Amino acid sequence: MIRRQVSARYITRDRFWVALVAATFLGGLAASWQRWGGPLIDCGREMNQPLRLASGETLYTDVRHIYGPLSPYFHAALYRAFGPSLGVLYADGILSASAILALVYMLSRRIMPPLASGTATLSVMWLCAFKPAGNYFLPYSFNALHGTVLALLAVAILAAAIASERDAQSRKMAAFAVAGVVAGLSLLAKTELGLAAVAAGIVASIVSKSPDRRVTYVLLFLAGSAVVTACGYGIVIAHTGVTPLIGDSWLLLYNVPPGLTHYNEWVSGFDHPVRAVTRMTIALGKVAALAAILGAISQLLARRRAQSGAAASSVIARLVMRSPARALLVGVAILAVLGVTTGFDWDKGPYLAMPLLLAALIWMERTQLGVPNPCRARRARLLILYAAFALVCLGRMILHVRSGGAYGSFLGPMSMVLFTYLWAEAFGEWLEASGAGRAGATIAVVLILVDVVVTSAILIHRYRTRYQTAIVTARGTMITERDVGQAWNEALAFIEARTRPSDFVAVMPEGTSLDFMSGRRNPLREEIVTPGYLDGPNEARAIEQLDASGAPLVLITNRATREFGAAAFGRDYAREMMRFVESRYESCAMFGPKKESTLQIGDRPFFIRAYCRR
């Protein structure tokens, strides 16, 4: 009877949180409608690559691509079915975002009650799905979006397999095989997310409750993953050969150019490893100080002291339990000192410490796998699975984990779930000896919810005030920043007036959304020519392609690329390409709020410089 009452109460709460998450999601969509992507960085590739494939060109040969083949060909099929439009991409983004949030809630509910699960899902919604840099609705890469959906789906299947106590072995084996197939699809979308899914499958096999079946589980999982990946890339190789796939896409990483190496080191934190590790340690100190503060407040609210026989797990726990007022002062002092000396910036805050917290969680939970309590052992299996998956996901930015930036949206959802778990469950258990566990966990979850509400308000305000200029074309509408929107609209009008629909129009280093929106063609294999793409012989080949196309118009966008170590196209990189453009073309127009010929890449406001063929 008691179990039925608890189950009914949880079902009611689940319905409430699912309804709240859905309503918040719809409200966020309404507030940010068509404001999700900028037309300059990356989005042109996402719009234009599938259109070229739908028109008969081939990925990796005619169209250069550095990720897996899944997403471009999927979108090419959608373009053939529904026509090329931003609406197709928006619909995919909305459905994929919905799937991610549903999976996050389902995975959270296996280790947390509805309140904490809803909080974790809302965190992912506003720190990932709706974040302007890296949103899910027009992402920097649909490969990353699809890879995230598929990787989380694989983890959900694995979680169901290792959490079940009653399923027959045949069903569990089938689950591991299916999870392997899904992980293989994730590898065909985005390699690092697929690798995280593969790592999750191996870990799930190791921690499963049936020691005699572990080898069978891992072999079934790896077989499913290997077959799908081999078939996918095998079909590509049959059409393109090995060289374009491995060489130009840097799939095996051995030939990554210096510009991309610089960028990857910057993203991961390995450009300054000592500084990055110091920041991680400081972030961990902030988390510990915050735990002491919340623990002390909880203790004071509960008006209890630890009983004489209560076991304190650490020096901080003993201080909180025995002298909460002193613990509160010490925590505030530490947080204040760290805040003043290192800043309160959230990107230098708790998520920087996630690799350390995840490793610690795996280390602690491994001791719970063999406990007599089946519920506790099951939760330990799930936590190790989740933490291992999250840790491998963070590999791309392991020393510099941020809630900001484009990558955090796709690599961070499970870390955000476990961050919520550490406060909602582990923190409460840590305080349980003093009788203040429930109060501490509730305060922590409320603070996370407050942060979510503040973040959502900031993002909605940013969407409504910063993005106000509409770019309206036959292939869809995008609302963007004023200077970018003005430059895009002027450039589109110029393209319409000075070129024919069958003409080629080159846009460099980024911005081929102009080709997509205007219905013109890109003469180059590359949709993006930021540092690394036109190194060595690729630049000579691109010049030949541009010359042979007879493109009447070349557009150079004001896209500074400092994150790659070379800021300006034509000055710091792609110099031969710029010399060719200046020899065969002449500057004929400027688009944007200022039309001054002295403007250089990196200057404000945004501009596009047009070159007409002599």
C-alpha cells in the first residue's frame, strides 16, 4: 500500500514537471522564434551542404566535410522531400531538442526524484538548447546535434538494460546490441560523441549485474557499433575512395593543420595547461566553499547537531555538523576571497571542476556495486555509466569545461544532470548524519532553479533586444543582429541585381548562407575557408576552381578568426587566394552600416566587401 502511494505521488509529480518543462520549452520557442542562428559562422555550411548533395554532388569529393556523413545526407533527403528551406532545418532542430530534453528527464529520473530531474532538464534547456552560441534549433553543426540525440539514446537503452532486475537475458542482450547500433549511428554523426557512447557501452557491460554475461554484452554492443560504422563509411569509400575521407576531413587527426591544432588546444585548455588546471582547482574550491555554506545554513535551519555517534565523512562535514556558524563564516570567506581574486564569472565557475567531480563520483560509486541493498547497487551502476559517458564527452574541452560556448551545449548535458545529482542527492546524504540532509538538498536545488530562471530571463531579453533585423528570403526567414542583418540584406539585393540564378558566387572565409538564400552556387569545395582549410595545395586548387567557375562576384565577410591563431583572411592566411581575387576582381561595393573602404577585418561594425570580376 505504501509503495503504491509513493508511486502515485511520483506519477503526479512527473506529470507536473513534464508539463512545466513542455510549457517552458514552448515559451522559449515563442520568445526566440527564428532568432536562433547567425548567418555568418558555420550556418552557411549547414544550409548549403545538403542542397549541394541533393543536387547531385558528392560528399568529401565535390563537397568538403570534416564530420561524419549522417547529417548532410539526412538533410539532403529532407530537401528532396520538402524543398530546401530554413523551415526544414528549424523543424529538425526543434524535434531533436525535444528528444534531448525527453532523454535527459528519463535518464535523470533513474537516479533522482521528479523535482531534481525537472531541475536538471530545465538546466539543459536554458544552458544548452536555447543558448544563442550553440543552440539546438540552428546549431553550429547538425552533426553535433544528431550525435547528441543518438549518444543519449544509446545511454538510455544501456541504462534500462543494467537497471532492470527482471528482464530475461535475451532481452538484455538485445538491448546491448541495439545500443551498439545507435552508438554506431552516433559515430557516423560526430566522432567524439560516438566515442562517448561506445565508452558507455563498455562501462555498462563491466558494471552489469551478470558477471558471466559481461563478455557477451560487450561483444554484442561492439559488434552492433562496428557493423553500422563500417557500413556507413564503407558506402562513402565506395563512392569517394579513402583519400578524401581520411585526408581532407582529418578523420584520423594525424594531418590536422596548425590552425585547427591551435583551435583545438584553445578549446580543450591544453594551450595553457597549468593555468587550466589551476582554474579547475579554484572551481573545485568554490564548490567546496558553497557546500560548506549551504550545509551550515541547512544545519542552522534544521536546528540540530550531529548525534554523538554520527559519522562525519570529512573535515568540512565535521565542521558543518559541530559548528555550523563557524562553517558558514569560513565558507563565505573562502568564496569571497576566490571571487575577488579569480572572478565570479560562471564560465570560471563550478563546471570547470566537472572532470574532477566526475572522476571522484566514479571512484566513490565503485565501492557500492556489491552492497546488499539492490536499489543502492543499481543506482551505483547507473551513476558509473552516466559519469563515464559524461567524462568522455568532456574530452574535447577537458581542462576548460564551460557552460558557455558552442561545444558545451552538446558535450555537457549529462554533466549537468550529474551536477544536479551531486547537490540534490549526494549533498543531502552527506548532511544526513546531522538531520539536515533534506533541508540542504532542497536549498541547493532551489538555487539551481533560481539560476535557471535568471538565465532564461537574460536569454529571452537578449533574443528580443539584440536580434531585431529580419532577413526574409524565399527559402526562409532569419532574425539577426542589426549590423549583420543590414549587410546580409544589402548583399542579397546586390546578388539579385548583378548575377543570374545559374551563376557562382564565392563567399569567404564564411557566409555561404548568402548562396543558399540567394539560390546561387558556391564554386569551391569548401563552405568554410577559415585557417587550415586552404593550407598548402588546397589553396592552389581552390584558386583554380574559382577561376574556372567564372564567378562574377566574390564576397569577403568581416569574420575575424583569432581563435585559430590567424585573424584576417587575405592578410594572415589565404594570401594567395586574396592576391588572385584582387588581380581578377575589383572592389565594387560595401554592405553594412558603414561603407568606408578603410575598414579592415575585425573592425566594427560588421561589413561585407564585394569584388566584381574585371
